[in-house]
Amino acid sequence: MSGVESARFGRLRELARPDRVFDFMAPAQSPVDVRHGPILYLEDVSVSFDGFQAINGLNLTIDDGELRCIIGPNGAGKTTMMDIITGKTRPDTGQVWFGSRHNLLALDEPQIANLGIGRKFQKPTVFEALDVTENLELAMAGERRVWKTLLARLDHEGLARIDEVLETIGLSEERYRLAGVLSHGQKQWLEIGMLLMQRPRLLLVDEPVAGMTEPEMHRTAELLTRLAGQQSVVVVEHDMGFVRSIARQVTVLHQGSVLAEGTMDEVSNDSRVIEVYLGGDEESA
Amino acid sequence: MTTQATLPGRDRSRQAFLSRSTLVTSLVLIVGMLLVLILNALPASNALHVSGATVALLGKYFTYMLLALAVDLIWGYLGILSLGHGAFFALGGYAMGLYLNAQTSVLPGWQAMMTYFPVAALMVLLAPGLLALVFGWLAFRSRVTGVYFSIITQALTFALMLAFNRNEMGLGGSTGLTRFYELLGFSLSSEGMTVALFLASGIAVLLAFWLCRAITVSRLGRVSVATRDAEARVRFIGYRVDHVKLALFVVSAMIAGVAGALYVPQVGIINPSTFAPLFSIEVVVWVALGGRATLYGALLGALVVNYLKTVLTGAMPDAWLFILGALFVLVTMVLPQGIAGVIAKWRGRRHAAVQPGQREASA
């Protein structure tokens, strides 16, 4: 038997192996490819609105499973950066990659969301006319087409998933209350819960503790640190105490680009940061 | 914040097809129809006899109720305020009008195919459906929302009115289509036909109500309410908002088309004035008066306003538009949730929370 033939038989035998799992039979994996590097990669991104340079040559890399805090004074471009990542705003120049396979600039909001990027808005945005469970149901990862949505029923698996998330965000007691009557803090948690239902790979959280009481803030910090590791989490926040309590890596934005990056201690001792950020903080105080 | 909203149990009315409002509305419709049939069958000398003219009038109200339902589906549950739904109603009407004309005369060109009832019935759905598909696709894809969308729907119906006024369209110009004699081989002027059309319209209302109810209690219905209240959020959890809007818009346009098709044989004429922007605005007033996002509110609003219109245009024809305007202003200020809101309050239910916010009501 020649070498070529034996190779052919080898391939046949490979096909016939009883324990073989065909690709199309395997459970759907997240399509995001992070084998060769970071989960989120922004290079030289710039965008301007009517001459105002909101983002200016921004470079940012987020690793898989990382919890990153982004701070910066008002107008530093934090929210615009999130708009770019989620497809709401298109940059004038630059590249934005999700893993090493997905060019986010070629996709729109629902496509990016379905790839696994979840976003929490600055102002809590939940569906006030629906109850807590229904809010989570809509956010649940799954079919999004119109016809399938019309026929969709909540199965046991989905209910179990909702219970699990309700437990995580501490809203089990409120499950049948309308989202509109929840307290501000509860709405923030519900929104984080909706992100969890999406099973995202990357969570973008915009000012999660704005307007929260001290105990609520602690609980949110606990929630976010628990999420990191399973998911990559990017938190934009103003509250320095909160950032200090959760952050391992901090990025400081200023006038649309990165001013400094490092641990909280490194960053808060950086003279440029003290000048633009902490100095500005005193001004506003 | 009401205390009802904090009750622990789930509000079943939002998720179950067979809620109390579905049952009551269906029952009222069915009993109402049967009652009219029975009273109509009484001898004319009887004091309770309902004349053929009244039956025809009620049949016409049914088609208006159908149109109101179509508007409520997209305005109440999706927040899309169409000020041009009369266009879809009129298109359905013209399709039916062509069919009726074709029964007694030979129509030229493509209109000849309208001789066949199945073709005509298909056109009743297709003409408004396709217009809504193309128009909606362009509008929703470009994220035209709110008042801008309302304005272009006005422009759409106005443009169609101008087009249908032209004799070159071959659709009767400003006179429109008239001289209808036969439907499915039966004479249109017979008493039996009046009753049959009344029944058909009533059944159409019932079926459309069930269809809308099925849509609004499904997950798609919850996605559409979510879209109405926080469109960006829906997009960021991965739904294609434009597809959801397009699907419901097309369904709504088709319901409006069926309403128009049932309307035409009952009133005996269809002309470009049905495309008039004023008519479409009037439909919105019916729904606002009845109460948005309840479905039965739209049915109630269409019935009440049109009954008032019949009575008042007879009593004081010049005052009607002022009364309508005053009603609209009054209801918006005093009863932002319309008649249905009052009913819900009586019942102590928490419908208030399902209603769109005040912010939208003023838009």
C-alpha cells in the first residue's frame, strides 16, 4: 500500500470514528477569536462632530476577562468611545476589532450586540411598561428574527436562566413588578441583569453608580467584580472611590485620547493626570 | 406610583391571549351583531325594529373600527404615528371598487384581471401591503421616527390623493369609482346584501382584533412595546428594530386595506377624498379618544366618534369639525388615556403603566 493510499484510508477512518464530533453538530461557540490577543482593540481612532474633536487618535486594548475602568473629565470622549464600539457612531479614521476576526466598523448595532457586546447606558434604560421578568426575557440570548420572536415561548431553560440572573442581581423579590416602579438602583441592576441575559463576551458599563446610595454602590462593585473573569468588563465612571474599589487597570482619557494607563495608584500619582483630572475635580467641587 | 403596581402576582392580561379584555370585547361584538340581526328580522311595525339603513350604517362603523384597530396596532404598541393610514384604506377600497365595476362592464388593460374575486381579494391585501413594505422599508431603514415619520405619511397620502385625482390613472379621476351593482353575483341593493356585508365587517373586526391581540401578547408584542419606550436599548440587545416596525406596519396596512374593501360596497363609492390627510387625522383622533395600546379602546373610539358624527352632522353640520377638535383637545388634557383609561381606572387595573408616557402623548 502506497503512502498516499494509507493517508486516504487514514482520513476515511478519521471520518468513521465513533467519537467524532462534526463541526456542525457541536454546540455553537462564541464566534469571537481571542486566541491571538485582546478581545477589544482600538487603533488610532478619531472622530469629530462639527469640528469638535471628540476622539483623537485613541488606542485601547482590552484583554479577555479583564475588568478595566476608564476615567476622565467631562468631554474626554468616554461615551463617544462606547458609541463607536457598539456601532452607534462611525469614526472618521482608525480601526476597531472585536477579537481578531470581527471588524466592528463593518457591523451595525444589532449585529454587534449579537456578537456579544453588551452595553449599559449612563441613564438607566429599562423597558418601564414591562415587568422585571419580561425585561430579562427580551434580553435573553437567542433568536432575534421577527417571525421567530412572534412564536417564541419562554421554556424551562429560559426560566431557569432568568431565575439565575434575578438571583445574581438581587431582584428575585421584584420579578413581577413593572420596571417603571423600581428604584433608581434597582433599575441599574436590572439593566446589568439584561446584559447578563445576553451572555456577552464584553460588557460596556457607563457610569453604573451615578445617583446610587453608598450600600447600593457597594453591591454594584461586588456585582461587577464577580462578572469580570467570565466576561470582559469596561466601566466608565466618575466616582473615584468606586473606581478605586474595583479597578485593577485604569485608563485615563483626556480630550479624546489616552493620557495615562496603569494601576489606580500609578495613575493617581501621575503628574499629568493630577493636573487635568484631579485638578479639574477640585474646580467642580 | 400606584399601589396596584406593587402587587406581587403577575399581571396576566399582558401575556395571556384569553384575558378578560379579549373575552369581553369578543362577547360584546358577537352579542351586538346577533342583536342587530334579530332586531332587523323583526317586522317593520315593531318598535324595536332596526331598519336596513341602520344596519348599513353599523356596517360602515365596523369598517372604521377595523381601521382604528390598524392604527392602534402601530401607534399604541409601537409608537409609530401614521397620519396617512387613510391611504391604505383607500387602496383596499379602490381594489374592491375595480372588482365591483368589473362585474357590469369590461375594464381596460390590467384592470381586466380584477373581474375575478380571488384576484381582487388578493389585491385588497397586496396593494396596501406592498406600499407599506416599500415605504416602511425606506423610512425605518433610514431611522425616520416620531413627528418626521408622521409628516411623510401625510405627504404620502396627499401625493396619492393628487395622483388618484388625475383621469390618466384610469380610476375615475376626481369622481372615483361608483355605479356598483353586484357582488359575487348578488345584487348590492338587496336587504340581504346589506345584512351580509354588516356581518362580514363584524367578523372581520373580530378576526383582526384576535390577530392584533395575538401579536401584542407575543414576545414580538413585548419587543414592540420596548421599542416604543426605548428604541436604542432594543437595538443594543440585538433586535432589528427596523424589521419589527416594518412587519407590524405591513400587517397594519393590510388590515386597513381590508377595512377599505368592506367599506366601499356599503357606501357605494370610493373617490380620492378618502386619501385626504384630514380623514387620516380623524382616524388618529378616534384612537386617541378611545385610548391607545388597548385595542378595545380603538374599537370604542371609532364607534363613539362616528356615532357622534352621524348625529351631530345631521343636527348642526357646520359645528362638527369644531366639536371634533374640542373633543380631541379635551380628551388629551383630561383623559390622556382615553375612554379605555377610564374603564381601566374603574376596574382598578394597572393599565396606566402599560400606556405610553405623557411625553409621547403630547408629540
